[in-house]
Amino acid sequence: MFAGKVEAGDGPTEAAVAAAEAYLDGKPRQRGKRNLTRADRDREFWTSDFLTSLSAEAWHREPLVLALARYMGQEGIANLALLDHIGAIAPETTRRAVRYSRLVLNPHSPRRTEVDRLAALFPDELGELVRVLDIFDRAYRDRLAIVEMLKQPLSGLSPLELLVYASLYAFEHLVPRDYLSAEQPADPDARTEVAWNAINDLLIWKLGSAHRGAFHLSDHAIGESLAEHLSPFLFPSAGGRRPKEDLYRAFEQLLSAQIELNSFISRSADAFSYDDGIAFVRRGGDRLEIVELDPGARAKWEHDGEKLTRLHRYWLYRAIDAFAGSDLATAVIGRPENQDANRYAYIKAIAAQLQLTEVYGLDQSVTAPSGLRVDIFQAMLSLELMTAFFNQDFMLPFLRHLGETGNSRLALGILAFGGMMQPASPNRFHNRFPVTWSDRRSKIANIKGWTVSKEFPRGSAKAAEAILDFWTSDWSELAARLRNGEPGLHPELFERPILKMGRYLFQLPWIVAMQNNASAAINNLRRIGGRRAEARTETQRIEQRLAERFEARGFRVQLNYQPERTPDSDPGEVDVISARDGQILVLEIKSTFLRRSHKDAWLHGATTLRKAGQQLRNKVLALRHSLVTDSDLASAIGFEGDVDQTPIIGWIVDTSIERDHVRFSGFLKVSLEEVLIALRDDSHLLNDPDGLFSGAWMESHEDESSAMDEQPTLYPDGFSFARFVEVIESESVWKTAQNAET
């Protein structure tokens, strides 16, 4: 590719950038009839002669920095002479590539040996980098060793038994704090989601190391495990089994060590690797201190988190309006004493359905992993009702008992004993243990009542089965994959919160009661199920529904336009072309999942969004040519101007919030939800207009006019193309009434 670009008239730097972008995008994919592997492409690229002739300016270009990071992350090919050349002329590129490759957590890589060698050659430029890597290496090894040591006392536990100790811990530490504390803990490591992540890591370890028989459970096997590891904690007696305090303390210590390891990775190693807004500086020889280089970068990360909270409230406001206008507003939902909780569950299910359909392109139903079709609203409603149930029948009674006894174990014992004293049927009791379980048939029967519809006035067992499969993580299957070392994503506890072992299904009340079910659904479908056959159709539906929003605002829209292909270029389909007021907007649509770490956000920017910027650049260039040569396209979008005098604006529109309002290849990346809200002109819903979440609604007076009577608008002088673009590019959607005035 490099030679072809130079022959076509490009300079060596631009030709090298194009070759690096192709390499990063996994091209070429074939050589003749043979499919090339990633190792093949690594070898071909890193043995190319042109690399040694590039200038320092070329190696400072971002695609070549990322390409060098790819070199540092692979182990199949070495090019010491080239590395010496880059280290001599572009040491900053070398430092950045080492960081981005995450070599800081891979000290045994042959690339690390090469970096040590470079530091010996160029001590002034790279010596400090290696000294910092050495400190990270020691800290990482120490934490790994502690975790591995502390796993030993728990190595004999089954996955179910580890769940028991995790649940005892959750009810002693996490539940009281989350329900009774007014504020989040100051220490980020004490937050509940941090503990959940660490518990998830320990369960993955246990699944990968457990013997196959651990998943062939029976009533007797479950009873024996609980009698040994749970009942003595909840029902202590002088003549009975003693609670295994040693194992519980061992679990506490292991969890603390796992949290410390995870914190080191996320807040230190990954921050070193992916956060350009900070630097790690040595103090006193072997101590690292974080120095903030760009306060705005860290503030932006926090701001994006705040956006997600406000979006959650936005969809709830939309759902409240929809619920109020439906027959459900006056209907009795469930038991009278649970009426408020059940109504809120319906509202949250409506909110999730609105978000999933409008933002993620879902239809009324999707295919569960089992192949059954599952109704999205019923799936969301079922999980929301589970959440309501666990709050009403587990958390609130537990907290009441905790207040009376001051002891989490006594409170759990009273809760569990009360359930056993209230038979659910002749052969079953109300399960109020900190881990609940039932067989598949019983679970389907429980869910069936939540699938009542006009078509099925008594509910549908088939629909209940599909819902169950949608939310189930098969631990037997996952354990087999882990044992065999097979690649694949692991569902996190909140993404698929029904855990299947053999014919039994387990749930953790302390997870289901507190989790964000909309986020669970999004990542269930877009992270775990990102390769589903339906995902492509959903993306097309996103484009179609977005086009309808633009058309409602007077835009002329063309979807999936294919510019002319040439022997040298295939720009690919242009997702959305919108024209109005003699101006043109081109959108590149990306549909992905919710990310929660700097690492994932950085990787999203360096892969998907970087490539989207390239694609958009090529498509805008091709579109200019097409507007001259394709009269049908110009007619379809109502364009009659001089294309050479008309700016074509391009945006990368992504379902995720990460790297929001950053430019890639010169094109703005913006979230799909921001575009939808700007088109709907209802950004006031982001600001909690009725005070439902701040509690201000309780202070309002009946004689005061509602804040909703006169809704603010983003378009006081009327909607126009220019104002719409200004609203997006100035982030006006996110401005509150207070900061809009300043």
C-alpha cells in the first residue's frame, strides 16, 4: 500500500499513515485466496522496508503511534533495528506506544526486554520509563501473589458455597450502606459496584477451577452445602454445627485483596496506559505519584458519568408521561400493598423499552440464547418486578430486622425463618435466604403471571421460558469454556442475573434489588450478544428511526447511499444523509455497549471511533463527487446548490457516551441520545423539571404553576439547520438552566 500511495502522488508521511491505518483495521484480509491472520499482518507490516526511512514527524502521527503500540502488544515478530531507529528519532512515540500497549501488566513479554534494551541505549529519553515500569511490575506481582495465596483456603469450596459467603458479606457490608447511607463513600474502592466487580472476578476463578460435579446439583446436595456453610451463620445453636468463621474471614480477606488488585489495575496501571491527562512521577526512588497534566480530561470523564445519570432520569420522565396516558395509570397492579412498587416497576420497564427501541433499534421482541423469541417489554417488566419483589420482601424486612437486632446475621436468620413459616405451597416455602434457588419449572410458573396480555389473559409459559433464558447465565457452560481456555466474554452478575447450575436457577437478592436493569439489558444485548444475527438489523432500524426524526424536522433524508466505487477506493455505504436549508449533514452510525472503565473507553476511541472517522472522511469526499454526478441523489435530498460552495458536516453518532465531543479525523463524535433529544427539543427532561429525583417536588405548592406548563426550547427563534448544528456542537442539550445563563 505504501508504494502505491507514493506512486499516486502522496508524500511518504501520508502514505505511511494510510498503511498504518490499514494495518490497524486488519487489512489486507487476504493474499490471493489465502486468508491472512493477525500474525501474518504483523509480520508483513513490521518487516516493511519503508518503516526505517520515515521521519520523526511521521512517527509522531497518531496512526503510527497506535501501530507501534500494536507491535509492543504482540509477541510473534521482532524488529530491533527499527525499534532503535524510532527510539533515537521519536522517543515520545516510543513512550506512548509502550503505555498504550499495556506492557505495564505484561513484564514477561519479549517486547519488555526490547524496551529495557532501548533504555540502555537512550537512558536520558527512556530510562525513566523503564524505572516506572519496574515499580509497576513489583507492585503488580505483589498483589497477584497475595490474591493467589488467599485463594488457597477457599479452593475447596464449590461455586454455590462461594456464593453463600459472598452473600453473607453483601448483607453485612454492602446492603446496609447502600440503603441506609445518604452519600456514596469517599473512597472509590468502597463503592458497591467495585465490590460487585471483585466478587464477579472471584466467581470466574471458581468456575474455571471447579470440578464438573460441582454443577450436578440435587436438592440433597444444595441442602448439604447450605447446612454446612449458611445455616450455622443464620441459625446458631449450642448443639449444632459451628459457623465456619475461618472461611468467612478468608473470603473477606480475599475479596479485599481482589479489590486492591482491581483498583491497582484500573486506577494505576490502566490510568498509566490510557489516561493522557496524567503522568506517573517517581518520588523517593520507588514511590509513584500521579501528576495531573490536563484537569479537563479527568473532569470530562466525570461529566460523562453525570450525563448517564441524567439520561436515566430523562427516560424515566418519558416513561412517566407514557404510563400516565395509558390504562395502567388507573389499574390495580398486583397486591394492594405492593401497588406503588409495581407501578414504579412498570414505569422503569417502559423507560427501558423506550431507550432500547429508540436508541438501540430493538423491535418488539428479540431472540434469546435458547432460540426462543422474547418480548422486550415483558423481559424488562419481569426483571423490574423481580427487583421490586426483592426490595419489598427481602431488603425492607432485612433492614427492619437489622435495626431491631443490630446484627446482620440475626437479621438474615429472622428473615429466612419467617419465610419458612409461610408456606408458598404444600411442598414449598417462601425462600428468604440470602441466595435464592428454584428449579426451572417453578421459576417459569413464577414468571408466567407477569406475561398476562390480551392474547394470554392467564399468562404464557412459553413467554416466561423465553424471558428466563434471556436473563440466564449458564454457569455449567461457562465453566466448561473457562476450563478449556476458550475465548469469549463472561457475563457479569448484573448482566444476566439468573445463574443456572444443573437444573437449578439461583438469584442474588442483593444484586437484583440494586442493579440498573436498563444497563443490564443494553449490555446483555450489545456486549454479550453483540454478535447476534439480529444486531445488523437493529443497526438498520436505528438509522431508519433516526431518519424519521430528521424528516419530522423538515430534513430530506437518504439512507444507506452507496457512492460510486473505484478501483482505488470503496467508500462504503453512507448511513444517513440529511439536508435542509441548502446544507448537508452526514452521519456515521455506531451501535455499541455501555463501558465503565478508562481502558474500555480508550480502546473504543482507538478502534471503533478512529475507524469511523476515517470512514466518514472517505464518505464525505465521495459524496461531494456524487452530488455532481448523481442527479437522483441530489433530487432525493432536495439539493440544488453549488456543492463546491456548500460545507458538508459529518458527525459520528454513537449509542455510547464514551469520547463524547471528541473529533476523529476532524469529525465530531456525539451520542445518539443527544441527537434525538435535540431533535425532540425536550432537553428540559434532563434537568429533573418536577424535582422527582432531588425531592424538590415535596416542597412545591398546589397554587404554583407547573414548570412543565411553559417548556423551555433550544430553538427560541425556530428550528433551523444552523441552529441544530450549533445546539449539538455547543453541547446545549446538556446545559442546565443555571449554566445556560452564564
